[in-house]
Amino acid sequence: MKGKKWFLLTVTILISLHLKIAKVANFDISLAFVLIPFWVFSTFQINSKQHIQKELGYLALIFLLPFVSLNITNWVEFFNTYAQFVISYFLVVRAFGKPLKVSRIVIDNTLYSFQKILLIVVLIQFFFVIILGYRTFFNLFGEYQLYYQLDLEIAKYRMKGFYLEPSYLGFVCLNVYWTRLYLGKTFKLLNLNLFITLGILFFVNSAFAYVSLSIIVYLELLSLNYKNKASSLILFVIFLFTFIFLIFFSNDLFLFFRLNEFSSGSDDISSGFMRVTLPFKIVYKLIFEDGYYLGLTFGQFDSYVEKKMMGFAETKISNSFFLILGYFGLIGFIIYGSLILNYIKTNSKIIKSFIILSFLNLNNSGAFMTLQYVFVAFLLPFLAIKYYENKIINNNSSSQRQKWSNSNLQ
């Protein structure tokens, strides 16, 4: 696919992740959901005959793993969730490690253009919604917004761009930043990529996005050997948005640790509580008190929470880290253990960073089985991983050739 077509396809997908175009069997279908499979086969060189045999084991695991625990009470939700999971991770397996059809420059320019579009959109949204009071600009897609239209008060007057909620905008923003970070010819933390990301997040005010970005930047800083001036400047940037975080989200931090809210039904509940404390309590009860050691089958969490935890109104887990434990039980602990072991064993800087990014993504979204999540959290970063590893291989080859040449000269 030519650069301009790939640019339009990628930007359209990123904009339309939550743009509903149809509804099938109680399942909302977004435009991005339809376009992402075409994007995968237009971006990665997938040779079915050459790679399919190596991937059969992973593909079989994807199809069969959801059936480890068969305790289905809601068949419609099961098939909706199962279909999304199979389609999404089938594409992940087919795409991972494959050569790319698109150049590094085209990818980087596309994501940079999207960042500028996103910044302009949140600026316009802030101006019309907050300054002028036109609330119609808050849910940009109106009745075509995927799932539901969010109230401005519930969002705490934070901008959300094209997406369902502010935290999802932060999720997209973080992964685009990470992908561009490793796409550069030279690895630079302190550049326009960081500042435009901070500019977007200023209007989003997503506590988790701030924390995630801080962790990524800080860990990358530790792995680099910067000169004193550059190190000091980056540390200042970290201090600056840590300070902003503490000023704007001190109340949210307090609410985060109020465990008694689990059964209080309070309306004043933080996103931190909803994303970490509540899911932890639900999953702990599910596995260790109620004995679901292999978890619940896909799509059954709502009915479980309604039945077991009537004291709390919320019936959804907005954290994929705990959702995986809830769906797969003790197998989920094995999955996380293997990721941690890979982090310890691997010498690849980008794989280490990607594992950290993956854990952050899981904690920021409760939709790990959806194609939209897979596109943002896996397929985009795969682009950077492939080019970064190719760069390392080429650099090592050049070094070996140089050593060989020098030894011959001697």
C-alpha cells in the first residue's frame, strides 16, 4: 500500500475507534473494527504458507483457552466477547514479528500528524465546551458514539476527543507516544513527541495517563547515558508533570485508598478506585473465596457481580489486568509470571519497555479482548519493535564489518 493510502487508513482507524456504524446481536460495531483487519494485511508481510505452521499452537490456544471454565449464564455476552477475543488475537499472532510493507518515515509522519490532529481537537473541544458552553461538542459523534454518550459532569469536565472517555484518550496518546519514541533514527526522550503528548494530556487530565507516561519516561531515562544538561532537563520535566499530577489529582489519590467505598454506594468515587481497588476485591472474592480457580467464562462478570455484590452498583471491571485473572483464574497468574520472567531474562531494551507498557495498558482499560484495544496496545507498538530490532541488527552488523576490516588492515 502506498504511503498516502496507509496514512489515511491509519488516521481513520485512530479517529474512528469509537465511531459506531452498526449494531449486531447487541454488539456495537465501530468503523475501526471493520478497517483494522485490512490495515493488518496492508501493513505486515503475512505469508500464510510460510508462517501458519509455526503459529498453529498459538492459534489453537486462542480458540480453546476461553473454554477452560464453562460456567455460562449469558450466552449472548459469551459469544460477543469470544468472537472479539478470537478475531483480535488471531490478528496479533499473524502480525507479530512479520516484516513491514510501510517505511519507518511514513509510519512516524502518520502518527505525528495524528498527534497534531488530536491536540487541535481537544483544544477546540475545550474552547467550545468549557469556554462557550456548547456541550454538543463533548460527544463528537453524538448518537453514533460507541456504547454510550458520556455526561460532562461524570467526566469531571475533562476533554475526551474522539473517544468514549478521557482515560481512553490517554490510553491512545500513551501508545502513540511510545511507538514514535522507538521509531526515531536516534533514540531521543526530550523532543516534540514528549511535549505534544504532554499538551494533549493537559486537557485530558487523566491521572493514570500521567502516571504511565512518567513511568515510561523515567525508566527510559535510567537506561540512557545522557550528558548532565539533558538529564537535568528531563528530570525537570518529570518533576513538572509530577507536580501537576499532585496538584490536580490529590483528591483522587485520597479516594483511591478508601477501601470502605466498596460497599458504600458513594457517588464520589475516584477512577483509581474503580480501576484498581474494586476489581481487586471482585477478583479476590471470585478466585479465593468462591473457588472459581479457573475463572469465569467470557461475558459472565456482570451477572456474577449482580448476584454476589448487590451492595455496590457497579457491575463492570474497568481493568484488564484483573479481568484476565477473572477470566482465566490461576492461569492468569501463570501468564503474568511468564511476562515477568521474560522481562528479567531478555537483553532487548525495547522488549523490556514493551512489557512495562503492556502492564500499564492492561491497568488502563477493561477491554483487552476488543480489536480496538489490540490495535492501540499491540499492533501499533509492533511497528516500532520491528524497526528498532532491525536497527539494532544493522548496527551490530556494521560494527562486526568494521572490526573485520580493521583486523585485516592490521
